[in-house]
Amino acid sequence: MGNIKSAWLSIFSSILLAAAFPSWDMGFVAWIALVPLLVALAGRSPLEGFVLAYVFGMLFLAGIFHWILQIPYYRWYHHLLLAVYFGLYPALFGLALGFISKRLGKTPALWAAPFLWVALEYLRGNFFFLALPWGLIGHSQHRYPAVIQIAALFGTYGISFLIVLVNAAFGAAVLIGTKFVRHQIDGTHGAAFKKADLALPILALLGIAGALLYGSLVAGRPISGEAVRVAMVQGNIEQAKKWDPRFADQILQAYADLTLRAANDQPELIIWPETAVPGSISLDPDIHDRLKALVAETAIPLLVGSARHQKFQEADGKRLRPMNSAFLLLPGNEKPELQQYDKIRLFPFGEYLPCKNIIPWQWIRVSSLSEYVAGRRHFVFRLAGHRFAVTICWENIFPDLVRQFVKNGADFMVNITNEARFGRTAAPYQLAAISVFRAVENRRFVIRCANTGITCIIDPCGRVTAQLETEDGRQLFVRGVVSEKIFPLDTQTLYTRYGDVVVALCFAVVLIFLTLAWMKNVSH
């Protein structure tokens, strides 16, 4: 196969895979999206594999993160930097696959593909401050409950493994078909395939059948227990107004009015989004008193997002630096002090500059909007016999963080977020889709409360049971309240207990493949 044809196949794969994610959201395409890439990589050298997969990776990631170009304070070079760096992970996939293909053959390379893909997805999602488990191939299946139930066993990476396994099986079928056609044209009578070539498609078929059978059984079970009604308030506050002191009273009044409206349904908890409070509860006694008065009026616990400030020692100039926090205010004298959680996973370049004493970010025109301090405790809130945990903003994309909260005793999860800066882009839809997997992995209701949307409730099987939207279906930049019952649960899934065991298995198998390929090279 020529280099030009292989390049076009890689580009075609990147378009197909990007189309599997919001805003296109054609998740079914993911099951064949990698076939052109795998065919292009078959028999290629490691360097050729690296280049072809790098082209694929950069275009795919540029495609799903296209919304960055629509955010005012980001520039085209930020988008390019993201694609160039994160495109390296698919490039390493091509490099390793090329090495295995050249040493062991095309079929062993296809067998190695799902293990390699998952190992590199995991690295992308866990590599220090550059960790970004966003746009995992498994996330493309968020609309298919029957498929994603295996996340409770193997995590989202288990779904990624199955998708790439099926792609590899289709890739094997294409290579077998190509070989058969070539034999027909050449007039040769060699066997187009061996019986062993059928092993990969058969395994993929069994994997799909098993996942669908398990999914249909689990998703069909009723969810029962003691119901808790929760209400989420979507304030729809413009980003430009949020931190402008001139609008502070207006914002607080808007949330107070919506809260009184939410109280009509008599929920047991009312939730405001991330940084909904225009100021700091810890510094401004007026804000604190107004919130306590609101809670006293409704007699309903209120969870709010607000900044909290922490004083540093003289070496730090005695500065007050903020923490992005969630506070639970209880009515009456149940608990005089506030329960609070401080955001652990800060957003790099938005809430802090990583390694700023080592890396001269200003030279490449990268800056941080604020300098926040990270929290350290996986705090679990207590509410009338129930326990819940909060993730703030993008923290919900990190599976291990949510898993730790559930291991600490959370009966349900709350994600408060402010995505006003993303505008009317695919970003809020992609983040909401990722939240589906946190629900399934841990069999917990996930309550998502956003400033501008998407505000929704996701059940333990990944189904959206309530959502704030207008009559014409708009979910972004609308103001309102949504209320629904949830069922706090205390069982722990296999994934909650043991985490990413499937990832460890993938790394082990990759090591075996690479060792065998290296030994083959040495023997020759």
C-alpha cells in the first residue's frame, strides 16, 4: 500500500472517530473508526507507523477539541499545542504496532492493538499535570446503556478495550479479504486465511455478546431504596458578570428566587453550581448571613459553590489565595459549622500554572487566569442519614477520584460546574457524557448542576432521568430549576473496589508483545 493511500486512510479514521463524539455524537461509528488506521499500519515500519498514527491523533484530537477556538481567551496556538502534544499518544500506538508488525507479523499486531490502545489511553489520562482522560474511545458509547454496563466491572477502559478489539477484528477481516482478492487476481491457489485468523473475530464477537447480555440484564433491574428528592438550580449567569462586584446583589437575588421556587417541591437538598456565590463565604459575613437566612426560610439544606480563602505564612507575603470549594449549609442548629470540600484537581492554566518555577510558560504565551490552592481531603458530606461527595468542574472526568469518594462512603455523587466560558460548544455535552461513566462505574446516581448547562441527573445505569431544558429542547444558557428523586446506594462495584485492573493487564500484555518482538529481532 502506498504512503499517500495510507495517509488518507489515517485521515479518514480521524474523521470517523471524531464524529463518534459530541457534538456529532454518532457513537456507533467508533466500532469501525479505527479500521482504516489499522489497515494503514499493517506491515509498516515503526517510523512509518509513528507518522501515520501521529497524523491520525492530531486530527482526531483537534476535531473533538475544536471548541477551544471559540473560547475568548484561548488562541489558535493553544489548540495546536494541545493537538501536537496529545497526538503523541496515538503516535506511540503506531510506533509500537509497527514494531510488532514488522517483527511478529500483521496478525499479532492486530491482537496487540486493544492492549496498546488502552495502555496509552491510561497514560494520557494520568500523566502528571498533563493528565487528560477526556475523549477516551469508550466515552463515545454514553448513549448506549446496554453496552456500557461492563464499566462497573472493568471501568471505562474496559469499554475502550472492547471497541478496539472489534476494530481489530474488522481490520483482520479486511486484510483477509484483500489477500483473497489478490490470490484471485494473481491466479494463485494459496489459502486466503488460516483457521487461526478467525480467532480474533470470534473473540470480538464473544466480547460483544457478553457485554450486551450483561448490560441488558443489569440495565433491566429496577433501582429501589429510600428515595431522596434533590433540586438543582441553573442560574445562567454570564461569565463576564460572575466576578464583577456591580452584579453581586443581582446574582445572589437571582439564585435566591430560584431557590425559593425549587423549595416548592420540598426537596431534601437544593444545589447551586460551581462558584455560584459572587464572592467568598469565608471572607464576606454579609454573604454568609444572607445564605443562612435563605436556608432558614426554606428549611432545606443548601449546597453552594463558592471561593474560600486560605492565609499563607509570611514567606508567601501573607497573601490570601482562593480555593474552589463547595459548602453545605444546614437549617436550624443541626450543625453550626459549614461542611466543605475544596477542589483537589485544579485546572492547569485556568486555576494554576504547573511547575511555574521550572517552566517559563510566559515564553510560549501561556498564562493562568487565577492562582488557586488545591484541596487535599476526599471529603464526604453528611445529610440526614445519607453521605454524598462533590466533584467540582472537570474533576468528574477523573475516574479514580470519583472511585475514591465512593470508597470513602459516598451514597451518591454531585458534580457542580460552571461551563459558561465554553459558550454554545460541544464541551458541555462532552463533559456531561463523561459523567455517565462515573455513574455506571460506581453504581451511583450522579447529580450534575451547571451554571449554564447541562444540568441533569444520571442513574446508576447511565440513563439521564431528569434534565433542565426548554420546550424546544435547549439545554444551554437557560435559567431554571429541575427536581427529581434519587436513590442513595451503598453497594460497591468490582471497579470501585479494585480499580483499573484491566489496565494493569493491558500493560503486562504489551510488555510481553514488545519483549517477543525484541527477541525476534535479536535472534535475526
